[in-house]
Amino acid sequence: MALPSSTSSASAGAPFERAALVHHTGASLASRLPAPGWRTRFAPAPTGYLHLGHVVNAVFVWGIARAFGGRVLLRLEDHDVSRCRPEYEAALLDDLDWLGFVPDESPTRCFRVGTTPHRQSDNARAYERALAQLDAAGLVYPCTCSRRDILALTGPVDPGVEPRYPGTCRRAHHAPDRTVARRVRLDDTVVHFHDLRRGAQQQQPAAECGDVLVRDRHGQWTYQFAVVVDDLAQGIDVIIRGEDLLASTGRQLLLAASLGRTAPPRLLHHPLLTHADGRKLSKSAGDTGVRELRAAGWRADALIGEAAYRAGLLASPRAVAAREVAALFAHTG
Ligand code: GLU
Ligand code: ZN
């Protein structure tokens, strides 16, 4: 199976050239990273199969870690139990293994024998404790709003865009047993942070997204909360992820600070792959699924090279084995 036209879809946002990385950081990546031994994570959600977008993320995560003395932790982000399936988790671990990306820490060893903090569905007690800590600080309140209630106040938003929470229940003071849904108040501060690729960033989460939902009406922990608790508990120093999560970063930094995180993580948001018509790759797209491409005869090194090329890390596609991805970053300084 051929991948959809490489040339047209290579331009996912600004092409990511080595020169651009140097330009954006203003110094070598190495000098912006912690001393060797730092930790990052590869954190897929087992809500579908791995696709080429995940391979791009793995190239950045393992490439930067291997080039600059980092360790990679594998975390299964299955907080949304309604959408996760054991067969996706098994496939994800198998595809990662086939690609050759080996984590330094992973849940796979205890995969069949018990729980692991590296799988979010095993982590409810950590989330409970973190929520209790924020509650004791007076930052938590019950929220009875449905998405429809929120949209009725904010007006319609484009598909995929989350509406800003207007703060209805912050003022309503509901009794805690009205609902299990909880929000955390955010200070009305401007958050400044440095992105290792995009440079200085500034966000105002209270104005942009409003108070953060940390547990929903079904009792499920939200991505925004689980990821912050885990990154703190698991000592993640560097977060390397796609640009679709850039808008979440400010609120995550505020939440982390409320939970007592004193040294914020370093951050790098990399380009996303899109289809030629601008649609983001999705797990359901099928056309870039690692499973399908494997079945169609693609070799792992060819697929990694294709991902690196599409992300702007190579001038033209060529085979790159997982153990070679450090070389894609080692010369940026
Ligand atoms: N689990 C998220 C995803 O699959 C990544 C979370 C993160 O890197 O913060 O997109
Ligand atoms: Zn509410």
C-alpha cells in the first residue's frame, strides 16, 4: 500500500527544518535540556491503532532522548475507559516493538501480572489524592453543567474546538453530592513558557478555557488532570508532543503548580501530520495505520524514515531504524 502523496502532505504547518529548530531555540537544544538522566514519555491513548502521526511523535521522543541523555517512559493514557480497548493496547505495544522503539520504563513487564502506575486506569488513587489536595486548598467545586448548558451560554463553537467554561457553577456553590463532576479554579494569570521549537509562548488559561474539568459526570478523570498528576508523580522533566496540545499547556502548568510542582517541565511541541486537504490524521483514517502499512509490506525503517521526512526532519525519505533516530537531532546545536 502506498502512503497518500508524500509531497503534498509534507507541508503540515511550517516545515520542520534543522535550521528552524536552531533559529527557534536561539541556542542548541542540548543547552536547553536538563542534565543527562532526564525523563520524557511516550503517552499514547489505547483508543485506536497507532498511525503515522504516532510514529512522528516517537521519532521526536526517542530521537531527542537518545541524542541528549534522556530516558523514555511509556505511559498508556487510558483514562477514558469508555473508549479504550485491551486489543488496542496489545496492538500498540506490538507495533511499537515492531518499529523498534524500546522504552526505558514501561508497563509491559507487569502487563499481565498486575497494576502499574504507567497505565492511567490503574492510577485512580493518585488522582483522588491530587484532587483532595486541591480541594483542601479551596480550589475545587462541583459542576453540574452539560456541554449543552455551556454552549447555551458561550454560543456555538467550531467542531473540535472546546468552549470556554463560563464559570456558572463557580458562583452556584452546589453541595458536593449533587454530582461527581469537579472543576478546579484557575488564577487569572498569564502563563509564560518556552517551547523548545517555537520559542516564547504566552497563554491566559482562565480567559481562554476557563476552570478545568478534572472529573466528569460519569466519574471519569479527564486527560487534562491525569496527565498533570502523572507527569509530576513520574518525574517527567521534558514533554515532547504534537502541536494540537499546545493550547492545553498553560492550564496544565497552572494545575501542576497548584499541586506543588516547583520546576515546570521543558516543553517541545512538534508539527502534526495532516492529509493533503488539511485534515488531521486520525486513528480511524486507516490509510496511515501502522498495522495496515505493516501488512502491506512496509519495513519498520522505511516507515520511520517516511515519518521523519514528513515531519521535516529529512530532506528526502530514506530508511531510518529506530536505533538511528538520535542522528536526526544530534546536529541541531
Ligand atoms: N495521550 C495523548 C495523545 O494520545 C498525549 C498526551 C500528552 O502528550 O500530553 O494524544
Ligand atoms: Zn458548571
